[in-house]
Amino acid sequence: MKTRPYLLIVLCILVNKITIAQSQVPPISGWDMDEKSGSYIFKPGKVSGDTKEFLYEIMPVEKGEGQTIEEWFKSAIDKDVKESGFNLPAGGKKNITTNQTIISFSTELTDKKGKPWYVTYVAYQLGSGENRLARVISSPDVKYYASHMRPVADHIGNLARHDASVTVASKQTKGSHAHNKQDNKTSAAQADMVENGLRSQEINGILIHLDYTTNADGKMVRNYRPYLVLNDGSIYGDPVLSPYSLDVAQSKQKEPQKWGTWKLKNNIFTVEWTATKETEKWFKNWFWATPAAREEKLEGSFMTVTGTENGSVKSAGNAYASKNIFFNKDGQFTLTGGDNGNAAVPASEFKKFNEAGTYTLNDYSMELRFNNGTVIRRIFYFYLQGSTHFGIGNAAYAPKASAESPASASN
């Protein structure tokens, strides 16, 4: 069958519209997502009576074995076509295209039964001699194919950027270990915590489940409960520590009640808790949180609106606790600063020994460095659009001036 160049054009246009990914292989809203032997398989939600099919599969990362991305891509297509039982059109693979980051090939193939399909192969290089291949199989309907390729193109573009950033970060981390060894005991302990913690490629994302409770005054309270979702199929409830400081094996031994397994199908998020064997199904009121950009800055006065156990940030220096926290664009924070959320915080507040210091944001992590030398690492995420509603540990924060729980943001 003839290769259709318009399929390539659709993909090339769309993959340029990419944004920052929030996890290694994040879900696609409204799509089923299954993991099998290291591959991630996505299917769009079915419309009643629609017999058309669309399947998007992300393959595991592979070594390039010294080949260029183009050479590897051609051989990877040959291998997949053969193993899948497809028949390539006469003349072999032509019209392979690239936008310098993504390389792609689209064509019409027939399966073992002679049934026609639109098939698109997409690949990119991680920058460390490793490559990733994805495959799209669609019923041969141009409008059907194009409508579903939009979220796929955004997804694969985001994933390519994220994989590249993880590769760079990994190289920097491996290359700097020798320089992290210091005589300071606190610094050594911190290095151990990071070493034992999760890596970015192991994290699928932070899921927020919104539920409602009634307080002592009879008022309805919205609770934004965070869950750390991992790519190995496990889920961790009520997270507090930065995931990059979380020793998973140790946590599963000491707090097994917080661990379970998860599945996402038909936009229904299912959790089975390991300790109790209880199953929860979230049909709605769940959504994915957004990570911070590297070195992102906050500004303003914030207060906790929900949270359990660590409902406030605490200073280990003198056991000082506060439900309020103040940030500035210079990377400073303080737990004190007055009761007026609209008033500017005096510079002297940011110099306090036990209640203030500097902060750093990076993906799902916040590091608070108090002026007294105490360092606290907490999980961090934005749970509503923008940068004014965020979580630190398992506590949700909102602008202090509002003095109320934020609006609902469920899926």
C-alpha cells in the first residue's frame, strides 16, 4: 500500500507543540493506561457504537548499540513489523521524517488477516546512547486518526523532553558524588537520604483525591489528599518526605499501611491497599498535580487549608510550628511575618535563626534550609492551576489573604 505523507505532516506539526512533562510516563486524561513488561499501552475512551480502534504503545528504552538514531529506527521498525505480523508496503520504508528531536514514519499496513491499518512509528534518542520507540495503530479513517494523534503527539513530545532531562540530571549526579563527601555530618546524612531515594524515572506523578468532611462547626471541608504514584504499579498514601529522599524498602517495612497497588482503566483509578486488602475506586474527584519547574520561585503569604499530622511546616531548631509560610522571589522563606496576608513581610523576618531560611523547588520536591542549619525536604506539588495553591508534605496551602478553602478542582 502507498505511504501517506499527510500522516507524517500531522505528526510533525503536533510534536512541535510540546510542554514540560510531569512524570516519566504520565497518563492521558480520559484514556485507559496499562503497563505490560515495561511497555505502556494507551487506548482512548470508547464511544458507544464506535467500532474503530486506536492503540498507542510506548516501548521500553533500548541501547542504540553504536548506531545512529536513523539506523536504529529502521531496524527497530523491521523487528516490530515482523514480530507483529504486519506486511510492509512494496519498496520498504520511505519518507522517514524528523524535527531534530522526534523521528517518525507513517504508512498503511495489513495484518495477518489482510485487514488494513494506519501505523505510525515514533522514536527519539535520550542522549546517552539509548533510544525509545512508540507505535500507533489506528483504523484507516483520516479524521479518526488525526483526532487521536493530537494527545499522542503532545504526550510523546513531553516524554522525549522529560527523558532527556532525566538523562542529563543522572549524568550530573553520577559525576558529582565524589564532591559531595564532606566532613559535616548533616551533609553526609543528606547525601545518604538522596542516594536511597526515588529517581525521577520511577515516579509516575502525584495524584490528588478530593473528598469532603464536616468540621466541628458543621461546615463542609474540602480535603486534597496526595498520593505518590510510581511506575512499578505501587502507590504511597499520605506522603510527607520528598520522594527523592524516600527509602521505599524501609517505608514498606515501617509503614506498610500506606502502600498499595494501582490501576487506571476507563478513567477509573483503582487502589488496592496491601495491608488491609481493601479496594478503593475513584470514579471522579481525582486529578494529577503539577510539579514545580527547576528553581521555580514562589511569592506571598500562604496558610494551610487541609492536612493531617504535618498540617504545618515545622522548624526542628526549636520545635516551632506554624500554619503560615511566607516566600519571596529571592528564594527566602519565613514561618513568621504577621497576621495580615496582604502586608509586606519585613526583611528582618527572613533573617530569623530558627524560623526562616532559603528554599529550593525541583519537580516534586521542596528543600527548606533554615538559617540555623536545619534542612527539611518535603514532597511538593501544585494542586490547582497556577502557582498559588500547592502542597508541602501532606498539607495543602492557599493564599493567606483568601482565608478559606479553594474551589473544587476535580476531574
